[in-house]
Amino acid sequence: MSLKRVTSAALLAILLAACGGDTPEAQANLDIDGTPSAVLPTIGSSGGELSNVEAKRLFGAKSHGSAQAPAPYGGYSKGCLAGGVQLAETGSTWQAMRLGRNRNWGHPEMLDYIDKLSQRAAQLPGWGGIYVGDISQPRGGPMLTGHRSHQIGLDADIWLLPPKSLALSRAQRESISSISLRRAAGAYVNESWTPQHHQLLKAAASDPRVARIFIFPGAKVQMCADETGDRSYLRKIRPWYGHHYHFHVRLTCPPGATDCTNQAAPPPGDGCAEAAQWQKNILNPPPPDPNAKPAKPRREILLADLPAQCKAVLDAN
Ligand SMILES: [Zn+2]
């Protein structure tokens, strides 16, 4: 394949991602954002003069978790987190990266998940554990930059770079970059992909608490081709845009978290045919649908839009 072809395919993938419309990709846009949540009562005008303030400004300004019992409120892309707990900057089998962002806060269930996954990783040749990217802000909620999801302490990004050291300084954790594992705009894995990546993703998806794992399409296609054992975990591994420097883990709402909105489960089956279709569309982008409706511009989430409980989360000590 010529470089020119790869480049135009990549460009088209980006355009499709940005435009939406009625393509399967656009329908799948519900995937990473989560299905529209069950309707929870929102803050509305009870937030007073803050109601019409962009929620990201309020939640992005919080430096520590709320002194409340841990509880995710709302959905992955419209919610907040009470009682968020900070992931230790360094554990025996992990390091939290980019500490300056202060996004190493999560629900205790997520922190436990990360601990267990990192122990599994430490058993893989060449991996002493994992580097952990963004989880959530101290009180969750929308962020000033980056993710739309990661709002309720149940999403986490795990780097695809095997840790060479788990004794990195703060400065090193700001400067070191992960590696990209993709080739041909995500249609394939590149030469940095290893069987250990397969094993790590398999372990990550096999924890029953996991709702979905997002990774670039070529990785899923490769895993579908290489898996000779149980394939049931593949259902949770979902092809998505980006996600070639890290994979994204999403946990289901913990037991008892009644005001946390789960996403509909992925379609039944291993999802390998769907991943193959993503790959095909990257390599041979379908012509744009002339009847596609232009995507609605996204409106900023205001404090008023968040679940009612998020007011107390914001106001708590
Ligand atoms: Zn993520």
C-alpha cells in the first residue's frame, strides 16, 4: 500500500469520525459515550447562579475528592464521582503517569481493578506492571481538556508501553511517551505489538467487572486471528478511534450504585466481524452518504445538566 493511500485513508477516517451521520461508525458513537442515560433528575435551576456555568470549569477546579461515601452519579459522559479516591502515585506493580493533570482519582472498585490488572501484567515477560494514564478528576465530571467520558471514576487509560522502570520521577512521568502500536491508520498492528499485549488485553477484559475495553480496530482484528482458546472475552474488546497509545477500560456500575447509569451491553458474540468491517472501512473508506444529516454541534455540559447529586458532590468538603 502506498504512503499516499494510507494518508488519505487516515484523513477520511478522521473526517468520518468528526462528521458522524448515518454510518455504522456514527451509530457506534454511542459506544464510547455510553447509551443515553436513564433519565435521572438533574441539578437544573437548583444550582442557583452556577446552573449555567460550564460544569468542566467547576469540576476541573477541584483539587481533591469529596468527603462523602464513594458513589458514581450518572453516566460515563455526563456525571460525577462522590468520595473519589486517589490512586497511589506508585504501587509495587504500577505507576500513575502525568501526575500534573491530577486525574488519578477513581471509584475504589476501579483502584482495585487496576491493582489486580497490574499484578497480572507483572507476570508477563518484559512487563513489570503497568503505567496508568487518566482515570478521573478528583470529583469526576467533565474535564477542561481531553475526554468526554471518564466522568464517574469508572474509566481508566492503560498505556501500551511495557514499563521499563516503576521508579520514574514525577518529571519523567510528564516527559515519557507511550508507544503507538498501530499501522495503516489503525487497520493493523505494527511491529511493536507482542503476544504480551494480547495477554494483557485478555486479562483486562476477563475481569467480570469490565463493561468494555476500547482499542484501535487493528488490535482487535489481530486478537481475533490469534485467539485459539476461549473467545468470550473478545465481546468486551471494542474497536474505536484513537486508542493506539493506550487502551481504555470501562467498568460497569458497582453493586449498590443505584444512581450510576450502565451502558447497554455490547452486541452478543465476539465482535470479530464488526472489527473486520472497521478495518475494511479504514483501508477502503466508503463514499460519504449524500443523505447524511450534519452532526449536531455538541453543547457544553452545564452544571444544570448533571445529575442532582452532583451539586452536593461539588459543595462537599
Ligand atoms: Zn480513555
